[in-house]
Amino acid sequence: MSGTSLDGIDLVYVKFHFDGVWNFEIIYSETVSYDSQWVETLKGLVSCSLEALKEIDFLYTNYLSLKIKYFINIHKIQDIDAICSHGHTALHQPQKGLTYQIGNMPHLAQLLEETVVCDFRVQDVALGGQGAPLVPIGDKLLFSEYDFCLNLGGFANISTEIGFERIAYDICPVNIVLNHYVKQLGFDYDDEGNIASTGTVNNELLKKLNNLEFYKAAYPKSLGLEWVDKNIFPLINSFQLDVKDILATFVEHIALQLALEINKKNDVSVLVTGGGVYNKYLVKRLQLYTKNNIVMPSKSIVEFKEALIFGFLGVLRLGNQVNCLKSVTGATKNHCSGKIFNFKK
């Protein structure tokens, strides 16, 4: 799994078992960081032509195979049923019927000499869905004891049961914005939110952020880097604030948007995962705005829940079981999504 925050490639070796309910065991897990060249390449994907994307796709697929091989070799993994890959989102404009994840080319199976299950989003968009989020099927079947599953990555997304349906949607940008501005100070991220905690909230900017049209839209809805480039960065930059004040203001914006969603139910548990969990200042601001129980799970779940669930999506695909929910994405039907590439000797 590779996300929009560009932390790196998340890899897990996981066993799934079904005995009436699904169970899992994460055996090995690791994040392989991108070098500076790949960070710059991936940041610029939204401005690439389709021809350029295809060339990057080929190179990224090769790169991904090397990192997966490294993970397999260093952990001496021998028992593999399939390698399930999300790839990296290059283009996501579901309203135009477009989504493109690089790193999902057929030759990945040949390079790895294993069955590969990948490219989970395209079919959903073709069926009129948002193609995202896809993790909620895992929330439903693997983490059903929690009322909300909230992930704080490049973007915040949430899933929950309403009636007898799983509902999920993106809430707001998180690390994709915070990391962008803290890099101006020479850091990859704001450690524990310490810089944000020293800033002053700009109430005018905060009000304009909270009034963006996306937040008024009903689910299903999803966000991409293109939306941030168009709606968030120009707005923030127009205020010409110090970085610490930008961070303080945007953390407040995130906390308020998250609280609006989790406060739709009372006296419930909220499983919080993703890199944003380590932003203690953000978590503190969120806890200020809610009385619900914020649950921080083990480190392996915090950091690797999405990689785990994309593995699970692959397992469901191999079993020809539903892994994409229309109640989540807005597609015309529940379906079994993903391409299977078999290694040909």
C-alpha cells in the first residue's frame, strides 16, 4: 500500500482465517521509505500527461517489485498464496469516470513469480462509484467491534454502520497538507504536532476552510490531491501566515471536521489509525471536541491497517466474494473488484 502522504510503501505478511468470522495475524510488517527522486515524481503525477503516466507506471511497477522482493527475502518468506497491491494513486477524478493507480501492470506477477491481485478501484468507477474508500469492507469484517473506524493518513476517512449498511467517506485532508507546509521548515512531518502547538489559529482562514463546499456534500464522497491543489493550498497561501500558524489553523480545522462526523453518534468507540495518530496535538484537539471514546490500537494496526485490508481485498477477490460496497462508493451494485495476474512459467 502506498498513500498520498508519501510516507513510503507499507508491506505486511499476513495470514487470514475464516471460521464463521474472519480473523487475521500480521506476521511481518515494514514501511520502505521513498528516496527524494520518487517523492518528487509521485508528487508531480497529477500534472503528467497520460503518456508520461504510463512510462512512470512501468518504472514504478519495476520499483515496487524490487521492494516486495526485498521484503520477502529479508523475512525469508516462503509460503505465499498471493501478493495483493494497491499501487499508488496517480489520478483520481471519479466524477469524470477516471482513476489510475500506478504499479499494477501485468508484468508485476512475472517479476515476482507469484500471483498478483491488484487495481481494485477501476471497476468501481466504471460502475458509477467513487472508487474510494475501499477499506470499509475490512472495517466491517475485521474490526466490527468498533462503532467508527477513522483513518488519519494523507486524508481522513471514516466508516460506520448506519442501519444495516456500511457507510464510508473521506472527511478532509490531513498529512497531505500538514507535511506540505512543515517541509518549508526542513522537516518531513511535525513531530507529535509540536510546531502546530506553538502556532496561533487564524480564525478567518479557519472559517473559510470549514465553509468549503466539499464539507456540505452528502456521502459518498472522496478527495484527491487535485482537490487540495485547487481548493486548499491557494486559500492557505493567500493569507501569507507563518508555518506554525498555518499548522495550528489546519490542525484545528481537521479536529473540527472529524468531531462533526464522530459526534453523529453518542457514547461510542472510535478506532483511530494512520500516521496522524502520532500527532499528539491533533489527537488532543479532537478529544476536546468529542466525548466519544478514542481508541488507539497496537502499532502494527495503527501503521499497517490499510495494507492489511488491501491484502484482505485480494483474498476476497480470489474467493470471488464481494469486496466493494455500493453503500460506500455509490456504485450501482456490490461487486468483486480487482485484477488477477498469474505468474506464467
